[in-house]
Amino acid sequence: MAGGGAVVATLERILLASGFSLHLSLRADRSGEERRHAEVLESVLELVDAFPRNPSGPLEYPILATVFAR
């Protein structure tokens, strides 16, 4: 994660100012499950990236309240 060190440093300063401390440790991923989840998330984000970002205008569907009121 780019810039993650700055985020951790900021979080640490906030915690220190409120009377807490921050201790981080790294651990090895033994199961490989986190890596698989990360790959799935990456695939989902790539799919989302393929969709248009700008709405094409208002939807041309009736308001449900008026449909059910009939």
C-alpha cells in the first residue's frame, strides 16, 4: 500500500495524543487464504473499473410508489 507509512504514523500520533500506544507486528500468511481473498478483490475491482463512471441521465422507470398505488 503506497503511503501506508504516513497513515500509520498519523494514527500513532493520534493514539499517543489520546493516551494510547500503537504496537505493530508482521506475521507470515500461513494458509494462503488472505492472498486468495486479495486476488478475488483485485478481480472485482478490475471488473468495477470496466463499468462507465458517468451516469447517462435519469432512469426512465416509473416511481414504485405510484405503480403500487394503482
